[in-house]
Amino acid sequence: MISAEQALQLVLDAAQPRPPARVSLAESLGRVLGEDVASDVDSPPHDKSLVDGYAVSAGAFGGRAENRLVELAVIAQIAAGEMPVGKVARSTAVRVMTGAPIPEGADAVVMVEQAEWQDDPAGPLGVVRFPQGIQVTAGQNIMRRGASLRRGQVVLDCGISILPAQIGLLAEVGRADVAVVPPPQVAVLPTGDELVDVGFVPGPGKIRNSNGPMLISLARQAGAVVRDLGVGRDDYPQLAALVHQGLHADILITAGGVSAGVRDLVPQVLRKAGVAQVFHKVRLKPGKPLWFGVRRAGVEDQGEAASTLVFGLPGNPVSSFVCFHLFVAPAIARLAGHPRPTAMRVMGRLSDPFQQGADRATYHPAWMEHGDPHAVRLIPWRGSADLRALVDANALAVFPAENRSYQPGDPVECLLLPAGQNSIWSDQAVRRTL
């Protein structure tokens, strides 16, 4: 039996990012960039005005605040998207809109709110007057050509996640399509004769299939494309047929059938299907029976993934939930190209006493408060079948394998559950408080 840390490393060693594929810009959101992206333009493409105002020569104002009225003839007007006309001299100005190119001879823009327009035959469009004491310096309210990015400059690095800001930048540099790492395909196969469909009332000895819908939603939340294989019964031929279907995916997740019972058929079915066991059983509570293996497809295996990571999760739902977050979610993230595939962990301080045994690390459902320090309240939990406890949790408190009595105020590490349903956490909020 190996530690959770050793198990995770073996999983990540076996998970290699999928090769990039080109998709449209609209389809790239949330994916990992599979190439460096360089700009094909300078941005901005010209010196441009940052405000609505008047393009002037700073020399017309003496370069400092002066107690005199400055009056300039307005010779032209330029809107964004128009090319400059006319050349600015010390006695003239050009009215410009935000984003408009700066005309020749101008080296500053004075905001329209700081000027007074006058209709006057002295200028083709009129005259603009600037009050006494106004200060105008070269470069004022101007963004120089290429200040944001230069043609040929790498603006997005391979391996970053594509979010809305990245979408905007890709559009700015003319990428109608982009190479991204495709989302991994995950097949989900809960097993057991005791399982009945969610829509049925369980009879004697039966339970509803909660693992299937939960694991499907967890895989989708992690960014995978999911295939539901239904329920695998404790029947070797039927289970083997479903496993064969699941091996067409990048990841196959089974739930149940990996302990030591006479009907725990999953490991032998997987071995017969050519899945090489990497490890079986982890020093972990809940989740000790976890099974992990890899099946590498041969040339004759048409349509199957080049390799399939196979997770045999325990049947109890909390065990499946914990094992998914510790091992399956990082594998999905690694296959999708994320450079940091593991979940965020944050230190907090216990609000409750806890007695930890020495044999296995415990991942206990908990609620972590957003504060300084982060208070960690342990959720009442009755073991690996108590799915209700997870509904009130936004974290898993991690107690290492050691014989120790924890007291209120003791530090404890927590694995944060994904933000959304119950969690008040976000990456940004956590970084601000660390």
C-alpha cells in the first residue's frame, strides 16, 4: 500500500497532455493554448489620442503653466478610424476623438473639458481657447505606436489557459483559429448488482446509483467530455463488454468492485482487457481500495485511445468523491495541458478537536471560512457512505497518517473543493488572503 502523494505522482507520470488541435476562436474558451502566439500588428498601429480633445504642439504653451490665454486656430477634425489631415503648428490645433491618430506636428492632446470652443473665421473650423495656467507637456494623453505590443512579439505563451481577456487579445492579433489542447474524453461506469436507477424506489438490498451521476458531473466540472456507460453488473461478460467500450476514452472511471469480495470483478476484468495495474490500495481514508492502471492500445486496436488511464474507484460515494478530487481531476487537468494540475491547498486553523489514527491520511469534509486566519469547521461525518456530509463542505481537511490529537486552533491543511455550488472560494480571493 502506497501513500496518497506517491499515488498522485504515479498518476501524473502516466498522464501526458493530448496533442494540440486547431479550433475556431469561439471554441477555444477554457482550453489550454497549444502554441506560442505572436502579434501580426503593432498595437496601437499609430500614435493615438487617449481622450477627446485637441492635438497641439506643447511648445505653444511654453512647456509650463503660464499666466496667459492660449488661442489656437482649429484646422481639422479627426475621428477614430480616419487618417490625419493637416500639420499642426504652434499656432494651430486639430480636434481629435478618442482613438484617433495624432497628426503630424502634434505631441500632446488637451482634453476637450479643458478648452473653450469659439466659432471664428480665423480658422477653417474655428478657434479653441485654453485658460490661463493650463499645463501641457509632450506626450500628454497620447499612446505611442506599439506601446501595447509589437509586430512579431510573442503575446501569449503555450500552456496558458484561454480566458475572455486572452480571447480578446487573440482577436486583436488576427487569430480566427488557434491550436489548443482538446478536452480529454472520460467514460464513467459504476458497477454492482445492488444499483437501481435514480427513478426507482430501491427494493430490499438495493440502493440508488448515486456514483454515476456524481462522477459524470465531477468529470464535466473538471472540463472533460463525458460518456455515460450505464451500470456494470457483477457479471463478467457484461462488465467486460462495457469496459471494452470505456477503453475508447482517454480515461475510464469505474466505481465499486475493487475490494476483496467474491463479486469484486473489476481488477480481473481490467487485467484481461490489457490494463496494466500501476497500484492497488492507498493509505487513504476514505478511498483505501483505489485501483489505478494504464492500457496502451496496439496498432490493431482501431478507434481506441493511444492510452487509457483507468481508475477503479471504491463504491462508497464519499470515497469516490475524494479519490476523484485527489487523483482523477489532476489527471484530467494534465491531459488537458494544464501546467499545474493539482487542486489548491490552503492552511487554516481548526475550530474543532479531532483524533487522528496513525495508519492512513484522512481527508475529512470541512467548511473553511474566508478570513485571517481561515477557520476550519469539521462537518459531522459518519464515514464513506455519508454523502450528505459533502453537501455542507467546501473543503477537505487533511490529517496526515500519524497518531495525534488535534485541538481547536491547531493548523490544518485543506484541499479546496471547486468554487461554485457551496464554495465561497476563488483563486483570486485565496491569493489575496495568503
